[in-house]
Amino acid sequence: MSRRRGGSPMYFELARELQARMDSGQLEPGVRLPSESELAAEFGVNRLTVRQAMAELDRAGSVEIRRGVGTFVRTPVVRTTIRVDAATQQSTVGARAMVLPVSGWPGAVEEVFAVLDAPGGVVDRRACDHLHCRVGDVMRIDSLTSLEGQGWSVNSYWLPKAVASPEFRPIGSTGNVVVSVSELLGAPLWADWREFSAIGADLADAEQLGVATGSALLVREGISSGPDARPTLYTRRRIRGESASFVLEFPRPDSPEPR
């Protein structure tokens, strides 16, 4: 494979040049890139080199390859900053108090796509342990949250059957599931703990979010309790890694002691 003077493969140098054009605005979001043959002629390389450059840009999230149509500059992803109060664990988007997924935010939609009466996978068993329930006594609701028409997070909720039946949120129903649970209980839910991690999208989550398998997902999961302080809801969200950032806000003492 040909290499530039700096030692980088030719396809990487080509990808870098095209990325520079995108960064400068020469190639704007949504624009279709020249064809493989056109780029090969412009840069004096073969089509395989162009194809490798496109694959590199695709992995970087800079372009979208539409088979049989062409390669397009990706439009910016909707990014949400979620601020979490360390004392109460209340989440806010800007000045809006919220429970994830975003509630009442223009363009935000959460829709249930699966309801499992007896889930039995590894994650299901972990959820049951945290809820102090047997697997057969728990149901799971899976939903997709979209922001401005783009998949933002895949959500799974585990509830004791003593709290809700499978008809509680049927497939196709829309609206914030956490809010629905709170309304069902007639009292707000309290966040006991939250855990953050990162994974690669599996086949199911990748399909729902419209991303490539293995794409980075931010995982937020934890237990919420009802008014009786018993674990009531286990939530596990898989959020597109480029679509959200969490900021933990620590309360400032009224009279800080000198350090």
C-alpha cells in the first residue's frame, strides 16, 4: 500500500483531507461526496484506497454510507447535557427538571416496542436481584426514545408484577415510562443509586438506534424506590455515546472551611 512521507497509509491521508474539508465547511452536512471514481481521479489513487478512506470516515462518524446511493456528510447529532444534583439525584436539562428519557422536551418521543412477561437473560436476573424478586415475578418493558426523529436511547424497565401488569404500557404506547410508573403509584419515585458504564451496541440496540454494531453506547442504570422505600423500578438505558454527557453537580457548603 502506498504511503505518504509521514508514514501514514494513503487511505488515511485521503480521509484526513476529506475530514479537513468537512471541518472547514467546504463539505457541508448532508452533502453527497463525489463518487469513488471521481475521488480516485482527483487524488491520483485507486478506488480501493478511496473505499478504505470512506470506511475510516464512517468509523469516525463523519460520513454516512448509503449502499447504492452514495456517501454523505453526517449531520450533527443532537447532543444533550444532563445535569445531576449530587444530593437529590434529580436530573435537569438546562432549567427543566426531568426524569430520563427527556420529558416534555419538544421533539422527544418515547415509544414501547416490547413487553416481556417473563424475561430470563443475564441482565434480567441482575435486575431481579436488585428488585429482590424472583425472575417469574418481574416484567420488562423496552422502549426507544427519539429526539427530533433520531434514535437517542434504548430503555429497559423492570417492574414487579405486583406493581403493574403487562397491559400497563402496551407495545406502541408513547410517553415517559418513568412518569407512568410514578402516576401508577400516585407518588414520585426516588432515585436510590445510578451507575454509569460504556458498551458497544449489540445487534438489537444497533438496529433500534440506527447505528453500526459495536458503536459506543453510554449505559445508565439503577434502582428507584416508591413511597414505601422498597425497590420498585430497575432502569437500564443505552444512550448513543455521542448524544449525551452527564454532569454531576456537587452542592456548595454555605460556609466552606479553609483548606
